Amino acid sequence: MKKKTLAAVAMAAAGVLALAACGSGSDTEATSAATSAAAGGAEDITLWLMGTDTPDALIDYLKTTYADENGGTLTVEQIAWQDAISSLTTALPDATNTPDVTEVGNTQSATFTTVGAFMDISDMYDELGGDSLLQGFVEAGSVGDTKYALPYYFGSRMVWYRKDLYAAAGVEVPTTLAEYTEVNKAMKDAGIAGSYTAGQDWRSGISWIFANGGDIATFDGSEWAATLESPEAVTGMEMWQDLYTETSVAGPTDNDSTAYQAINDGFLAGTPAASTLAPNWAYWSLGDLSQNDAGETVATWNDDTFGAYALPGLDGGIAPVFAGGSNIAISAATQHEEGAKTLMRIIFSEAYQTMLAENGLGPANLDYADAYTSVAAMGEIGLEAAQGAKLTPAAPGWAAVEEAGLMEEYFQKVAEGGDVASLAAEYDAKIDALING
């Protein structure tokens, strides 16, 4: 699918407001929808979910519960993550074809909230969880005090490691960020294993920037500016470059798509990796491999072989990590406002939030975090990491930065041995050209 420029995103999303004001499709359709909603009638609505992270059982629950509470039909469409921005850009302004409710990546939220593509749901904020919701995600879906997109689920990065390989090398779990490099270097030098630090995996790598007090970009009250060339960010990237050069068994063009498999499948395939960073849901793909009745390879967690810990901070404690996950919002162009609001209430209900937690997806509402930490393996580590996690800049053009792959390019060139300060200045300029829209 052809990628859109940020200008196209902004123009298309801004069109939502005009479409919502004057209507789309026939006047009869709009009047009929409004009459049905006012009368409390059943409304057929569409929910877009990104990727396949939401289990089928939860989707079935949403469909059944919506039918019970509204009387209408909920249609759920799963959009590939790589198509998320372009698909939303095309559909959101079209009142006839817009999803009524949609999931959106937390790093993509700002692009759509800042141009009015989502409905203002500030009046539902307290009802849907209020201050118990994961606040970093709330901020990513807000413009000032106005709430447009709220958290759907979270995942936080942690270090997954091979206990057996650490033991074979005689190393312990590190307690500082520098020790993380030292431990992995010792294993690689001994020919036992290295780290799987993928060259393009900026979502994991930005922790080194954050831990050193740097950031990707800052807002001065009027516009955003990239800050990769700040002394703190440069120091962080130099630390990450050292980690990559001295310890990694991954290549400079590798990304985070299969990082969690590196210490499992990669080890068995003869490319040993003793540790890697990956979100908490990596648990479900790690462990002893076997074939199920359908002939599929499945992993069964083995606590004697595998473990996890929070990435340590610069001077101990926990390093800030990038929080994975997504937000959820109502389209500003929906013709089924009441049905969409009903679905949001179902999604933020205790029952559904608990179901998310029980399936290893961090619940939006931290009041239900006990269900997550008690059911999801490594849940306590994931929750602790998530509460101190950071997000990408809530800038209107951040989605365009991601679409252009600038962070992947930057990290790859650093992994290839480029001068960090020079590359930081180069990519600050490239990010500045897009980040404000």
C-alpha cells in the first residue's frame, strides 16, 4: 500500500471535521442514523483492531456483549500494523466508511488527535477509568486537557535471558546499564553467547538515550524540535553503539520483529544469544519447543532455562523503556455515536479489562493490574517497567517520522560504526522537517 505523507494525513484527518459538520453520504442516511441513536435503537458499528494482538476470544466477547447491550451488530476488522496509518488516513474522514471505533498505535495517536480525527471523549474520561488509566497513554491521546484517545493495552520492554548461559559464563544479572554491556561482552568473548541487539531496533535502543537524560525531541511551547544531538542523547547512543559492537550477534539491518525468538530459536539454530529486549508478551513465544497436534511449533516456558529482568538504569534501579501498546478512540466522523460509546464502555469495563490482563496484555486501567501480575508471567516486572516507561514525542508529525523509517536508519548507521554526533545532527534535521506537520 502506498504510504501517505504527513500532509496527506493532516489534510485527510482535518477533513473529518468538515464531514462531521455537513454530513457524508445522503442526508437521509445521516438523519436516519441520528434518529436511531436518539431513540436508543440498535446500531450496527465497526471496530478496527490493529494486528492480531487481541485474542479471538476477546473479540467474540465484544461482539456478543455489544449485541446484548445495544441490540446491533459489531463488525471487527483487523488491519495490519504496517497499513495502520494509510488505512486510517483514507477511512477516518469518510463518514460512510469510517470505523466507528478504532485502535491506533500509541506513537501514532498524536498525528490524528492534533487534527481532530477523533471525537472528544473528555466527558467519558472519569466513567472509563479516569486517573486509574495509564497516564502516559492518556497524554499521548490528548491535546491539552481534551481527551481523544485512551489506552487500550500496554506492553513494556524487559530483558529476556537464558539462565543456563549466564550460569555457564559465570555471570550474574546486571544491576547497572554499563554492567549489561559487560555481562554480554563477557559471554561473547568466552564464545558462549552474545546479546541480540538488532541494528534497527530503535524502540529498544532509545532506552539508552532516556537513561542518560536525553530525549528524541522536545516541545518549546510552539513547536517540536529533535534533540538527538544533545550531549545526553549522544552519550546514550555511544553507550548503545558499544553494546552493539562488543556484544551483538544480530546484524545492523535486523529489527525487532523476531528479537524475542533469538534466545530461543536462534540458540537452537546455532546462533546463540543469551539476552534480548522485547515486550512482555514475548513470554508466550519463549521456552522448550515442540510440535502440537496441528503440526505447529509451540513454546512452553521453562523457568529453569529462561528468565527476565527489568533493564537496569544508569546508576541502578530501572532504565526508562519504550512502552509498547496502543490507544483506542471514536472516529469524529462516526454516524453511530451512541453505539460507539456503548462499545467504549464495554472495552473499559472490569470484565474486559480483566480479560486483557489474563491474556498477557497490560490493562488500560491499573486498578486491574493485580489480574495482570498474577496471571501474566513476569507481570510484576512488566508493570513496574511500564509505570516508568516513556513514549515517543506527542507531535503531530511523529507518524510521518515513523513512516519514513528515520529512526531505523539512524540506529542502523550508528550500529555500522558511524560517528554518533555527526549522525545525530543529520537525523535531527531530517526529523525536524517532518515532526511539526
